Amino acid sequence: MAPRIPTWFAHACALMLAGLLLAGCGNKEPEERAAFIQFLQTRVIDRPGVRVPQPTEEQKKPFGAYAQHYTVITDFNTAMNRTAQQMDGIVAKGSLRSLSDVVARRDDLRSVREGVQQMRRALDENLAKANAARAQLQQPEDLKAVFDKAYDKTVTTPAGIFRDVFPALDAVFDGAIRIGDYVDAHKSQIQVSGSTFTVSDPKVLNELNGMLQQLNSHSAAIQTAQRRMRTAVAGG
């Protein structure tokens, strides 16, 4: 008669076998982390300009749970792109071609100014949301070092450049509204015809020229900020 195997021994063997099977499956985290690090380094950091690729679900599979970390960057980028599109429309709406344009479109300019303020609030909110989500990420040191570089390149830096545009926009629209109000208040001394105007009072002429010079300097600041943004995006 064959010896009977004790029940406790059979249970112990089953537990050991289960442990071996689990060990055989292995921990995929190191591979997933390595794949995500390589993606951030080669597809985001090493490429010129601000590039935020949108991998498919299939392409994200090698990242495992780290794919969710990347959404912190992509979500902010999507929101900032919407803000940029809105800004293009607002700048186009607020474009001024002549002094008569400034006088006639003061209501439009006030609406545009409010739109700019809303965009600034939206950008600040989206940046705060991204920063809070980033702070919650649990990352090993090697991944954190690479992720921080990618985040700075695609979130922190462009957001900072974008925010630099707002003071100049505010100054332009505030200045244009002020000029329109000033011209309207001095109708008897300022005659506007299309792109030209004449002023009968030297004091009024001096004050108006001063306001126009300020407006031109603020417009130049917007152009400088836009060039910085284009350079950052293109990587030039």
C-alpha cells in the first residue's frame, strides 16, 4: 500500500506551485516604465519644439498604468490648444486698421477685452489642474526625472510664454478703448477720415499722439510674445 501524502503537505505544495506560477508571470512594471521613459525621451524631449504625440490605445499598452500619467500632459495640451484657437479669433476680432476703426468699434473692443480675461482665467485653471494632477503621480526616481523634463517642455514653458501675451493684450485693448473715448470726447477738435485725422488744438494733438505711441509699443509687445510662442512651438 502506497504511503498516503498528508493533507497539509499537499496544501503546502499547492501554495508553492502557485507561487512559482506567479513568479513565472513576472512583474511587468520595470518593462512598462522603461517603455514609457523611452517614449518620453525620444518622442517628446528629444524632438524639436513642443510636440505632444497622441498615441493610440494599442501604442499605450506597453506603458501599462503609466499611460495614465501621460494624460496629465495631453489633457493640458488639448485645453491650451483650445485657448490658442480662441485667442486667434479674439485677436482677429480686435484688429484695428485706423483711428476711425478704434472710435467705431469701442463696444467690440470691450467684448474682446472680456474674452481675453476669460482666456487668462481658463489657462490659469488648466495649469493649476495639471500641476495638481502631476503632484499626485507616484513615480520612481528614474521616471520622475524624465517626466519632469517632458512636463516642463510641454506644459510649464509654453504656459509661461502664453501668459506673457495677456498683459500686452490687456494694454492694447485698454489703450484703444481709451483713445476711442478720448476722440469721442473731443469731436469738435478732432476730425477723423478713414486712416487720417486732423487736430485743431495742439494740446489735444500732443495728448492723442502720446496715447497712439503707447498703443504702438503694446502692439509690438504682442508681436514679440507671439514670435516667442512660435519659436517655442517650432523649436527654432
